Amino acid sequence: MDLKRYEMNGKESIYALINLAGAHLTVDLYEAIDAGIMLIAVKEAIAYHPLFGTRIIFENGQYCFEENPEPPVIFTADDAPIIYGTDENNHYPWIIVIQDNRMLLYSTHVLTDGSGMFSFCKTVLHTYFRLAGAAFSDTVTDFPAGSPEQTLENGFLRYADPACEALCSPKSNQPVNIDSYWFELKDQRPWRLEIPLMEVRRFAKESETSIFSVVACILARTVADAFNIETGNIYVRVPVNLRRFFPTVTDRNFVQGFSLCYVTERMKNMPDAKVETIFRSQLDLWTDKSNLTQFLNVDAGLLEQMKADPEDFRKLMESETTENSAAEIIYTHITKPGFSEELSEKVRDIHMDFNAIHEGLIAVSGVTINSKVSLTIHQCTRNDCFMDSLRKVLKKREIAYELYQFDFPPEYTCCNTSKLIEE
């Protein structure tokens, strides 16, 4: 059979070269999940999201997505393979694991980004509940707005424009380094911070910004306090969903990260609302349509470079290492998961987390759902000083919140996609 193949864009190819792990979704329902019905739901959902019906291959010097001739597999916690993307799950670069009333969806970042995961997840859940006997009056919201072919498009290539001239972009010095003394990696557990949505909206309304600006301000102030930073830059790196700016419904990776700069000596004494406004203004400048188009152009050029000499490009990527811990927070937040109201009522809770805590890196991932902002914090600071500072910042702003530790779910990781080159 002549399988359909789709070349990866530049970003996806890099992710494959470095075998970048993605986030996973933890979805808690109100009742135990029927694995058999869930498998049927997944098969039906793939018809709307054919990207999730592919496997990853490397051929003729290129990484590609290829239509998978084998059926998908659903696992329970008792029989799930630790490594997915192999024979055990028919080489699908994602895995769903059922634990009583919990569904865990893991995917390699090579395949999709957070928006793509949520898009697939909501179609799977809607279909599952329908098959289980639920009736939905809204049969549109939980499905892609475009055709299956459109969900597979390479948005970077489609909207690249070499004739575009970028307006300008924010310029600033790199973030200050943080001494390794402040980190200790040992039996760490992640933290969950939950804030009522109306609390965050209260501050966003005051500064005329949005949820991300309020949370970014809280995180920047926490870094400054935790590591005694009085001068220099602190970065809050946020992903921007390019689907908002270019009319595409792709499930493919279509996100660009931008660093919001907190200039400590100038901003530490500013009112919170002003810091939030500055962050919003920085992002507005980054996301000028001409600037975004230039990022698309860079990705298109990157793909051509990889095609010209993929072996040399791989060696270059593998040689890049990070030696110092920088004052930078990686902050990812799905503020609008896009679930229909009827589907949201059937979901007890949903979180987007990462598999592991890394030394020297503070990562925050969030989901806004069911009238609350839920953030997962991955950190390994000495004596949990980051968490102590976070409590101090939240108390100063008089924000109602819950903060607690929880255990990681089982860790499932994708097979090493970089080894496909040797094979």
C-alpha cells in the first residue's frame, strides 16, 4: 500500500533530532473509564485528526509523518509500556493510558504542541461519552473547525512570505545567571497552584491585560525574591499559538516562544498593574503580524538547510549545551481549551504536566477550566525557596489560592526519534 507521507517543518525536525519530550494531559472524569469504548472513540477521533494516525519515519535525509497502517492501542496502567512509539503500541508517537476514572494522554513534542493535544483530546472525550450513551446538543465545538486535510497542513510553509519586512522586535540583554547553589535535585515532587479564575480576572481587568500577564508578573517577582536578584533581566518565556494570527486549524506544531523581559532594577518597585501592562505591550510587539511572518520564514529556511545537509545539521544540534542556569521561567498556559460547555460538565479536572523536574530549570504549565486557573510548578530549588517566595508574592497581592504537592503519574516516554537516522 502506498502510504501518505508528510514532511516535517523545521521546528518538528529539530524536535526529532533532539528527541524533545512533550507535555502530557491528565484528565479526571466522574466515573470509571471503559477502555473498550475509549479505543473505539480514539479510532473515530483519528478520522478528524489524521495526524494522530501517523508514525514517525526518517527517509532520504528527512523526518516525515507517515500514515500508520496499524490500529491504535489503548492501555491500562497495568499493561502500558514505559517506552511508546515502538512495536508495543504499533509505533504511534502518542499513548493513552487508563487508570480507573483517569485518562493520561502522552505525546512526543515532535508530533504536536499543547493546542494540538487538547484538540485531539476533546474530540476523543466527546466521542467516548456519545458512545457511552450521552446526548450532546452541541456537536460542533469539540471537533476541528476544518477538514481532516487542513489539520495536517504545515502552517509554517503555508504562511511564510519572503517579501515580508518585519516591523521590529523587543531587544534586551540576556537573563542573569543563577548560581547552581540554589538548586538541588532530590526526590522532588511537583506543586499545584490553583487560583479562582475570578481572582485572576480581577487583576487583569485592573491592568487591562489578560491572564498570562497577571501570572507572568507573579512568576517574575517570585524569581527575583527567591534568588535575591536586584539587578539584571529575568525572562518569562511564553508560547504564542500562531493559530490565533493565521487562519489554520492544524494539529501540527504551530507555536512560537517569546521571552517577556522583567528589568529588575526598573520594575521591582513598579505597581503590579504596570508590570502586567509592560508584559502585554512586549508581547503585542512580538506578535505583530510582520514579526510572526519572519519567524515562519526562518522555519522555512531551516527546513531547506536540513534538506541540504541533515547529517551536519544533526551534529550541530547535538553539540549545543547549556552550561548555566538562567533567571528564566518556562511558562505554558492553555487559557482556552475549547471544550464545549456540555463536555466540560463531564470532566472533573484536567491538567497539563511534564514528566520530570530538571535541575536549574523552573517550568510552569497551566490550564484554565471549570472557573479556576490550575498551574503545575516544576522546580528543585534549595529548601523550596521558590515556593516560599511564591507564597510571599501571593500574600502581598491578597490572592486566594490553594498550593499543594502531588505525585507524578507513571512516566511514559517516546522512543528515541534521533536513532531513526542510524536505522
